[in-house]
Amino acid sequence: MKKTSLSILLLASLVGFAAAQSGSGGDGPGESNVTAYWTDYNATHNNWDFNASHVSCARILGRKPLEWRKKYGWTGFCGSVGPQGDAACGLCLRVTNYIDNETKAEEKVRIVDACGGAGALELDFETAFMPIDIDGNGNSTGHLNVDYNFMDCDDSDELENTLLVSSL
Ligand SMILES: *[C@@H]1O[C@H](CO)[C@@H](O)[C@H](O)[C@H]1NC(C)=O
Ligand SMILES: *[C@@H]1O[C@H](CO)[C@@H](O)[C@H](O)[C@H]1NC(C)=O
Ligand SMILES: *[C@@H]1O[C@H](CO)[C@@H](O)[C@H](O)[C@H]1NC(C)=O
Ligand SMILES: *[C@@H]1O[C@H](CO)[C@@H](O)[C@H](O)[C@H]1NC(C)=O
Ligand SMILES: *[C@@H]1O[C@H](CO)[C@@H](O)[C@H](O)[C@H]1NC(C)=O
């Protein structure tokens, strides 16, 4: 019974999430059941500053407003599907952690870094790993098995940001 209500709660928030995503024309490329490790970008501690967190996308992303930088949790990306390396900087992924047959936890994250290549993703511990590690299994094993798909970031302020960056 407890499990059921948890699932319903999660599904309800997932439906809200899905509704917010609709209109972006469906999912982009992705992979299933890849390994996501955690890393510590200290995003919140560093006020979501790309330079302070030493992420490889810092130069490419330039001066984005705080609202943009903190809109989604951060991830390093080294999956084998979709844009690679610098071309992936700033793009968004939907990451899904399947807990069991009835429950999944889903989030949207932004690519801010490359990673070592051992897994497909390195999720920022606080802003991207813990939020979907709802059964604590990832924290105890050090990784999650997840699906990812490229998604629209819904950055309505993208044009302004681009103009701001190109004027530097
Ligand atoms: C996902 O991959 C792991 C090994 O990396 C495997 O043990 C597990 O069975 C896979 N899960 C699914 C649903 O395929
Ligand atoms: C994050 O903060 C911890 C201490 O709180 C520090 O040891 C670590 O080097 C920091 N990492 C980054 C990437 O800033
Ligand atoms: C990050 O560092 C680069 C190069 O050192 C600099 O041009 C840029 O202005 C810095 N960005 C921020 C937000 O401080
Ligand atoms: C999950 O679904 C698979 C395939 O339908 C089934 O073999 C497995 O027993 C199910 N696991 C649980 C915990 O219900
Ligand atoms: C994660 O696991 C460590 C032990 O490996 C534990 O000390 C810590 O409290 C856990 N963190 C959370 C948020 O569960």
C-alpha cells in the first residue's frame, strides 16, 4: 500500500513533467541502461559558476545568467549517442532511473562537462544524482543504471543569451 502511494505520487509528478515537455516534438537520441556515476561539481556551493566548478564547458557556455545556470542539475556527458564533446555543452538530457517495474524517477539535466568515459554520465551529486536516487541504491553502490535522451531545454531566453555571449 505504501509502495503504491509512492508510485502514484511519483507518477503524478512525472505526468506533470511530461506535460511540461510536450510540444517539444518528442525525444532526441539516447541510450538505455547506461551507467551514471556521481561527481561533485559543488554547483550550489559555487553559486552555479561554471569556472569555479572547473567544468569543460565553462568557456563555451560563457556568461549565462544565474537563472539559466541553475535551471537544471548538472551532468558530465560521455555517452556514445548524440552530440559529442564541446558540441554537447549546454544541451539537456532527460535521465530516468528505473527503481522497479512500477516506479521510475525522472529529471532533466544540463550538460556542462565531459567525463572520464567509464560511464555515460557523471551526475552532479547534489543537483542531479541524489534527486533521482530515490531508493538510495545509487548512493550505496556509487552508480545508477539509467536511460537518457536528449531533450529540448526550453530555454526561452536562449536568443538573449546567445547575443550576450557573442558580444563578449
Ligand atoms: C542493466 O545493465 C546491468 C549491467 O550493467 C544489468 O545487470 C541489468 O540487468 C540491466 N538491466 C536491464 C533492465 O536491462
Ligand atoms: C567541492 O567542495 C569540496 C569541499 O566541500 C572540495 O573538497 C572539492 O574540491 C570541491 N570540488 C569542486 C569541483 O569544486
Ligand atoms: C570564465 O573564465 C573565462 C576565461 O578565463 C572568462 O573569459 C569568463 O568571463 C569567465 N566567466 C565568468 C562567468 O566569470
Ligand atoms: C518485472 O517485470 C519482469 C518482466 O515483465 C518480470 O520478469 C519480473 O518478475 C518483474 N519484477 C517484479 C519485482 O515484479
Ligand atoms: C550516502 O552514503 C553514505 C555512505 O556511503 C552515507 O554516509 C550518506 O549519508 C549517504 N547520503 C545520503 C544522502 O543518503
